[in-house]
Amino acid sequence: MYERMLDKKNKPTDAQVEAYMGAEAAERLRKFESYLQSNYDLAREMRFPYGNSYGWGYKYSHKSAHLCDVFFEDGAFTVMLQVGKAKAVEEVMTELSPMAQELWAERHPCGTGGGWIHYQVLDDSAVSDVCKFVYARKKPNIRGRA
């Protein structure tokens, strides 16, 4: 379950991504992307980064700042992002679900108490959580909050 798109030789179309993820996961990805578009000067790039086990995904950026990567899965998607300072996440911690708080507690450390997380989005509350993590990573230019 939750296999990724690992055929590096065949770059998928947006329609193939949606069919692969399924209707529910594709709708969650649209909600996440809508939040990003509403709050950032968003650029999206389809790529196959970080080696063969990650697979195809979108890189989302605000101007020159990398916000996060989303990797497509059968029935889901995973958001991978880095927050450099723990203080930024502490500002939204009470708004995060217990699952998100646990992911943060178990993050791969980097920066000033910050770290990397991989958040597999399986339901609507996870969409809200990943929006809050992106907010903690990079405050929007446009006034907005997850």
C-alpha cells in the first residue's frame, strides 16, 4: 500500500498523478496546493529528486525559497519539509494534531533545533497540519494562516 511513482524514465502527467493517487488523495493535494497558492508566490516543478526511493513529486517554492516536496503515492501523498528553527514550530504547536506533534518530536534534526519531517497525508486533518508546518517554515507574504 502507498507505493510511490518510481519509474524515473517516464515523467508522469498531472492526469497520471491524479489517477495514481486516487480521487480522495488528489483532492487533498488540491486543497494543500490551494493554501500554498493563496499565501505564496508559488512555483511548482515536477521532479525526481533524492534518489530512487523517493520517486516523482512536486517541488513547491516561494520565489527562491524551497517550501517543500510532495511525493505521490497510491492512495496518499507525503510532504517532506525542513523547518530550520524549533521556535517557528512552537508558535503553531498547539494547533497541530497529536500525530503532527509526534512527527515533530521524532524529526531528523537540523538547524537551530529544527528538523526534517515526512508527513504522509491520509486525511483532511493532515492537510491542515502540513499547511501549518509550511507556515512555520516560511511566513506567507500574503496575510494568511492554515
